Amino acid sequence: MPLSKEELIHLELCFHEVNAYKGSKTVDPDYSGSLFDGIENALITVANAYRIGEGVKKDKNEAITHLLMAMELGSGEAAMQLSNIFTHDDWWEKESYDFSPEECVKTAKNLWQIEVNNGSSYAAWRLYQYSKEGTEEARKWFSVAIELAKKSGEDVSEMEKIYKHNETRDLRNFDFLGMPLVSLENYFRKDPPGGEWNYLNTTDPDDIEWLKSIHEKKKTEMRQIQQNILNRIKEIKRPLNPEEKKEIERLKELCSRDA
């Protein structure tokens, strides 16, 4: 898919930043790039452009060169991108490189930890994403990511949503497999529950009787779903993580409502 005008402008700006950085490095090899905020991100953007041939001729070697420059600046993301290249891409000169994807991942995690110490919520989030799901290590990095993000005034709602989804995966896929949770949730989202029974605004006695019977049937169905969920909850004997416990309490409350 061709780049949009905004994406092309952004890519061009990244190339300008990278060229300016390279010029400064030529004059002073010890130059750190501190005058260019986010130069690591610009280097990664340029690397990705070379990797897939977006806006420039595809060149894996140039992609690697720019990622290595970003890694020198302490970018864990660049190290992970480098791992992805040597894991998934093939090109003529690949065998001439002595890079292990696994070592690149280790380097990425080490660099991310340094970035976390410097206050990066993104690095903490990436460490969460690359930790084994459901472990204490993953939960630790999630907590760190949220704490740092809040300190920076960032919106944490998406991170919290993803975390809850991951932590309650077993509840959805195993414990409540086949249970119509969404149907019950949608039912109670309406006011009144299930919606107005006379949604046709009819005065015809036969239509009214028919609509009432449908409404009562739906209520009976929802009551049965509530009872089935409560029964299933009683059957869960395994240890639950904190997010699963919250979800269980939410479902109990949903099942206590009058349909």
C-alpha cells in the first residue's frame, strides 16, 4: 500500500534528522545526538524504510546500519528490530553477518531496562510484552509501565485493556468457553435491561401480546444464562490471578441483576 502524504512527510523528516545526525558524527565521532530529540526513533524509521523498500530502494544492509546506530544510542527497540530482520528476512549478504537473533533479543531487553531506569514507560511496556504471559515478571513490568506512564501524564487505558485481556484469557478460552457472556453484557447495557419491550410503539392488542411474549422469553433466557454463569463460577477450583478475581466479581454482579 502506497504511503499517505502525511507518512511521506514524516519519512522525509526522519531522513533529514538522520542525515543531520550523520553530519554531526562526521565532524565529531563522539557526538551523542543529544541535540536531536528522538534521533533513535528517526534511525529506526529510516531502517524500516530500507528494510521494506518504503520510499527508498530496499536495502537490508542499510537497514542494519541504521539499526546499529540506534543501538549505539541505547535503543532496545532497534535491537529487537535487528532480531526480527535476522529471524524473518533473507537476502544475498545475510550469511556475511555474525548476528544471533537470540542475542539481539537479550540486548534489546538489557537496553530496555536501562531505558526504564531513565523513565521510559514504552520500554517497560515492551519488557512486559516480551515476558512470559501470566508470570510475576510480566505483571511487574506492567505495573512499572503504568506507573511511569501516569507520571508522564500518558493515557494508560489501552495498556490496561490489553493487560486485562491477556490476564483473563484462560477464563474466556477455558473456564467460560461457550458461555454467552457478551449476550448478557449487551442485555444489561440497555435501559431498561433488554430495551423497551414495545419498541414498535404499537397499540394493536395482538402486536402488544406478541411483543410481551418475546420480551418475557428474552428475560427467561437471560436469567438462565445468569444461573449458568454462577454455576460455572462455583466449578472453578484453580488459583486465580488478580485480574481473573476482578472479572469473577464483575460477572457475579452482572448475574445478580434483575433481568
